[in-house]
Amino acid sequence: MNEGRVVELSLRFSAAPEAIFPYLTEPDRYARWQGVRAELDPRPGGIYRVWMDSGTVAVGEYVEVEPPRRLVFTWGWEGDPDVPPGSTTVEIDLQPDGDGTTLRLRHSGLPTPETAVLHEAGWTLFTSRLAKVVAGRDPGPVPPPSSHAPKRLAQRRAPGRSRALSFTWCSGHAARSFRQRRRPEPHRRRLPKRGPAAAR
């Protein structure tokens, strides 16, 4: 299996795995730290769908569900040809660590270095929000959709200019730059100036 680019991160929680696991599998609790709505059916083959906003949706299905220690699901974005639904894999392991837990996340199958950088930034942001929620703290407002989820912006510009915009996953952490291309102006013949005599 081609794993493509891989993102790995870990974060320690001051809570047991049993306290964290429901925030990964219960829709209402999940939406408290990532997205605005979630449709989750945590069993092998069950749906994983999270709305980052009304039109930006992460979609996959559960592969492994082992409460309260391990969760594996596929991942991708509706309408995104680079990372389509179910094209990558997210593995989350909750390992007891003294009186707390170490969460280890591995996201494999990302197609390019750019998508790996963006998803690493996104998971870093959202796992930190998860830690706050599990600890009973307010994670703050959900980041604006344009800053926390990859959204392809296909914008048609005025004639004479085209703009190719790529994705953002988390503002302040990483963003692909955009390329702006100007089409050549149409050639115009320069007419000779008319003198006073010709103007009469």
C-alpha cells in the first residue's frame, strides 16, 4: 500500500482514554472541537462525515473501532480532486500515560508535501481544541471556515486576468500560496495623431 506523505503528532491529556474516546465518536461531542456538525457511525464500514461549515465536508468511513484505545477512519474532502473522500487514512491511538493519556495521531496517504503541511497544521489546531474541551475549558470560537479547512476557490476573474487559488487548512500555521497570471493584453495598433489640418 502506498502511504504517500504522512503526518504524525502526539499530545498529552490530563484525562483517561475512557474520558477522551467519546469526543472522537459521539457527534455532539465531536462538533465541540472540530467542525459545526458531525455524522458518525463508529463501527467498521460506518460513515464518518464532518461539516467544517455548510459547504466544506470531510468524508470517510470507519475502519477500526477499539474503545477506548484506537480509532481508524478514512478521510478526504467533498469536491477536492487532490484529497477526495476516503483517499487518506487517519489513525488515533490513546495510550495511558501515568494519570493521563498520550494521543498519537497518524494521517497517511496525503498526495503532496503541501497537503501534508496543511493537514499537519489543521490537526495541530484541532487536537489542541480537543484537549481544552476534554479538560472542561472553552476552546473558543470555531475558526472561520476559510482558515481551517481546505477549500478550493475556483474564481473567475474579470476578462484579462485569471487567478488560481489553492487551499488553506489553518491560517497562521500554513497556507499554499496562490499564483496569479495575467493574460497578455490584446495588441492594439497605434494610429498616427491627427494634425490640426486633418481635423478640419
